[in-house]
Amino acid sequence: MVTGADDEVTLRANREGFQKFQLRPRRLVDVSKIDMATEIFGARHDSPIVIAPTGGNLAFHAEGEIAVAKAAKAGNHLQMLATGANTSIEDAIAARGAPVWFQLYPTNQWAVAEALVRRAERAGSPVIALTVDTLSLNNWETLARLRRTDTRNCADCHGEGLAQYVARRPNFDGIDLTGATSFGAPNMNWDFVKRLRDTVKGKLLLKGILAHEDAVLAPRAGIDPLENNSSQLRRYSSTKNHSKTARRRNRWGSQPQPTTFWP
Ligand SMILES: Cc1cc2nc3c(=O)[nH]c(=O)nc-3n(C[C@H](O)[C@H](O)[C@H](O)COP(=O)(O)O)c2cc1C
């Protein structure tokens, strides 16, 4: 991790925090047959590694998220596709050869959020992950500093406004963007989550919860077991990292379940 946001406070705190962890290997354990299989939402996965969604992968690789899907297939890892991917959910699932989860930026128009969800579900995506830590823009100070030295015009590639911005983000193809002006929904609250829960046919999870108070509120909105990023530094560099191994109960059973932490 190179940068965070506001003063890089949490970036430093996380680096220091993680330095306190060390491996404590146990010896004389039979490793001739290694089974890393894990179960998430009732589905068995051979690997516990999940590829987090990152938008606009054409910026990094000529094949965009197709390359990620191929890598996920090679390692049999679970892939989560970003709303703002340069690859459609249909093509990602085809390249992965297995269901891919869909990360949702709902925009500020409910109809767009609903259309994105329906599209992902039609494609065969079993889980919708609503990103809740991007209601508004972040203060990336490094970006602001570097931008001064970069003479390129952002709009030359990214366009002006949401419609032009998503022109190369095929999950939006065919969706009426009337009234949509932002990727996130700045007025998103628990009522929105409940409405989305009633709309999504499969599993719904929240991506970006940090405070334990929110983890407590989530099941009341009908949310399935929570995701919790361990390093949402780019979003919350002025808050402490709350990724403790909290145990909690979910609505699918009475057994306490560890909160899932993304890498
Ligand atoms: C380049 C980049 C793009 C990202 N794009 C998205 C995105 O479109 N949607 C989203 O929910 N998270 C996005 N994220 C956040 C990641 O999914 C992930 O939660 C975050 O990077 C923390 O995981 P890490 O510590 O492994 O980086 C992005 C992160 C990076 C670095």
C-alpha cells in the first residue's frame, strides 16, 4: 500500500499494526495433502482467496477483468467484479467459467441500481456486494499532489459526467442513466439497504463496514454475514482500523460466525 487519504494517518497505523504480527509455524504437521477448501454462503470453494473488485482494469492490462477471470480460474479463486469494470458481468462469468460475485455502486438513481442488480442476477451472479464506503469522494492527498505534475486532461479519457464515464464500463450498457450523476449514492442509509435486500434475490452483503456498531445494525436490515475490509485505507485514512476478529451471529443460523475479512 503506497498511499491513503487525509495525512496518511491510518496508512501509518496499519503498517505499524501489522508489524506486530508474526508467523508462528507449528512443526511435524502432515502437509502431504493440503485442503484449503472453505464454505462461503453455503457454496464450497477450493481456495479461501477472494479477488476483490477493482474497477477499470483496462488501465492495468490489455484484457482488463478477463485477465483477472482467467487468473481466478487458474487458481480456482472466487472473483468479485466491480460495477465499474471494463468487462461485463456476462463476459467475466464466461471467462471465469463459474459464478462471479457482483460489487454494486448503486449510483444516485434507484432505477439504475435495480437494473444493475437484475443484470448481474440474470448473468448468474449469486451474490451482490454493496460498497458502502464510497458515498462521497475521498480526499486522496497524494493524487492531488501528483495531479499538479500531470499535464494530461482527465476528461480526454474519462469523459465529462457519469454517462461518458461509464461509456467504457459495459455493465451499464443498455441501462437508462437519466438522473444518474454519481457512482455512489450520497444519501444511502439503512432504509436503502432494506430496499435493496427486498430487491436482491440472492445473497446481499455490505463491503466496507468498519465500525462494530454498523455490524450490529446490518442483520436488522436483513443483511447476510458481513464482509469487512481489513484495509480500507484509501477511504478512511483518518479513522482507526477496526478489523478485530469480532464474532457475531447471522440470520442463517444460531452459531456465532467470524466476520469475514478481505485481504
Ligand atoms: C485500483 C483499485 C480499484 C478499486 N476499485 C474498487 C471498486 O470499483 N469497487 C470497490 O468496491 N472497491 C474497489 N477497490 C477496493 C478493493 O476492492 C479493496 O476493498 C481494497 O483495495 C482493500 O483491499 P486490499 O487491502 O487488498 O487492497 C479498489 C481498490 C483499488 C486498489
